[in-house]
Amino acid sequence: EVNLARCHILILLLLILSSGVCYAQNNGTQHIEKRYNIFFRINSPKIEEDFQNNDRTLEILRHDVQSTIQHDGAVPDSLVIISSASPDGSHEFNKHLAQSRAENTRKKILEMFPELKNTSIKIKHLEEDWDGLYQILKTHPDFPQREEMMAVILDNKDIQSKEQNLRALQEGWEYLINNHIYALRNSAI
């Protein structure tokens, strides 16, 4: 269930932008999809270019869009921004934070590319990225208390209970906070 939902979200995240991999070709037009991730500091909706390679990501995005517009004359017809917060804060605060991150990402894109102002920009906020946390655990077999943490995430309890149960797994929680939690604080474009 989590993997299928994650797959659907990832498919939605992709946007038509640049000279990336061609996934389909109809009537002489190319359908090209790429994904870019911007990361945020804890409790912050501000895009900081000097944090977690955001400067590199924004430069790649800038290059891809500019080269597509200049060389091919193509302009993206839509963008999807999906923002999230990590599950280490209150649910209401994280909801607001994810919304602010998505809006700031939209503003940043329009600052970089005013020509995209008429492009359809869809915004979605995940609030807390439980699927992302599950994927981190799934791909790191040496993660302390990994199985217990995965069981908590898959439990159908309310979000507050999940957060409390994760925190109770102290070794795993500390490892998450020190090594991987930043990856859940992002906007995917």
C-alpha cells in the first residue's frame, strides 16, 4: 500500500522540462520528465541555496529550463510541486510548514523563470512524509531499530501516536534525526 502510494506520488512529481530522458514521442513532440528536490532546514520554509546542494539543484534546473527554451523553443506546460515536512514536529505546524515550502518553491521558480507565469503550477503538500520515511528505512538495512520503526509507520494509528511510538525507539530515532531526517524536509519539482 505504501509503495503503491509512493509510486503514484513519484509519477505525479515528474515535470516536463528539459533534454532529459525521452519517455514518449507523439506527433513529432517529445514528452520529457525530470525531477528536482529542494531541501529545507528544520522548521524553515525558506529556500537556502547553501543548504544540502540546493545551489547545485537550482543551477541544474536553471540550465535545463533555459537550454530547453533557447534551443528547442519549448516551454513547460505544467509543473508539480510537492512539499513535505519531517514527522518530528506537531502535525498542525508541519501542515503549515509544508504549505509554506510549496509556495516559496513556486515563488522561486517564477523568480528564476518569469516566462513560466502562464504555466500550470500545481501545488500539493504532504504535511509529513511518512512514505519517504518508510523508503529511507527500506533502503538502509543497517538502520538501528529499522523493523520496529517500519512497523510503527505501517500501523494505522493516528499520526500523534505514530510520532510518539517512533520517539520511543530512541536509538533508531536518534539515528534518523542525525543522518536522514533532512531528506523528508523538501519540495520536489
